[in-house]
Amino acid sequence: MFYRWTRDLHLYFGLFISPFVLLFAVSAFFLNHAKVATEIATSVEAFQSLAIPDGIEGSQGREAITRAQAILPQVGVTGEIGFTRFVRPTRHFVFPVSKPGTETTVDVDLVARSAVVSQRKTSFLEALAYLHKMPGPHNVAIRGNWFAIRVWRLFADGTIYLTLFISVSGIYLWYALKAERRIGLALLATGSVSFLGLIYVVLR
């Protein structure tokens, strides 16, 4: 009974996470080898007469993110805010906003109550790479300020947990099949030697 349940869960969980594993695999190649020109904006638009939230100049962290989010609907932008920056000499409030397919920079002039929104459309592979990196270990205190990224975090974490289950259950299923033990031991030994050799080279 335990073997049958493990075999079925190994199969069905593997099928469920296969699109996510493929996403991470393809985007890893892109992150390692692609060269992207990120400084070229595909559109620039100006907005006037904005309602500027009170206390925006001295806000930090989540408080600053909340004030930036109040500006987003006024300039027609949605996505995950990466960080916020207040440029005191010019009294500008600047923050990048990202989502799969689009990278945006919102530059708010607090004195003129206006904003310049620069956008760059990204490719499909760039979108996959963005999901690969999100939510990520950086700026943890403000990460997940866009609902879609909070949902994606659940699926990303779930993919990791299910991959661990599939790896462990795969070892169990292999061991339960006596006819496959010899070739399995050879492959396991080869993989272990390759892994340890790589670690040795990297840490020298």
C-alpha cells in the first residue's frame, strides 16, 4: 500500500510541477547566457495633476511602498515595486515597477505634482527570468507588494517542496525495485562523484 501511494504521488506531483520546473530550467539558461539592453525605453508618458500622498518625502520601507502604490493607479501602472528613492535636491520620488512583460520606472515630481513614466517591454524569456528571480532574497521587508507575486511565491515554494518529495520518493521507488538496484547504484555513485568534484573545484 505504501509503495503504491508513493508511486502514484511521485507520478502525479511530478506532472503537476513539470511546467514550473521547465520554467526554472529555461530561465536559468537565459539568466546565465543572455545579454539584454535594459537602458532603452519603448515608451515615455507624462502625467499631470497627481494626488500626492501625505508624508511621502520621509517615508521608508513598507510605508514608502504604500504611498507609491497610491500613485500607480493614477499613472495606469500595475506590478511589483522594487524599491523607492527620494531625491532630496530635486524633490523627486522615483521607483521601479516590474511584472512579466514590462519594466517601468515612475519618476514623480513632488513640487509639480507630475510624473514621467518610462516603460520597456520585455521578451518572453525575460518574463520567465523575472519569475525565476521573484520574490527572491533581496528587500525582503517590501517584497510581495503586488498580489500576483504573493500568489507566485506560493507556487514557487510549492515547486521546491514537491521537488524534494519527488527526489526522496524516487530514491525509495528505485530501491524497492531490486532489478534496478545495480544500475541505480552506478548512476548514484557517478552523480555523487561529479557533484563532489564540482564542489571541490569551486571551493579551492
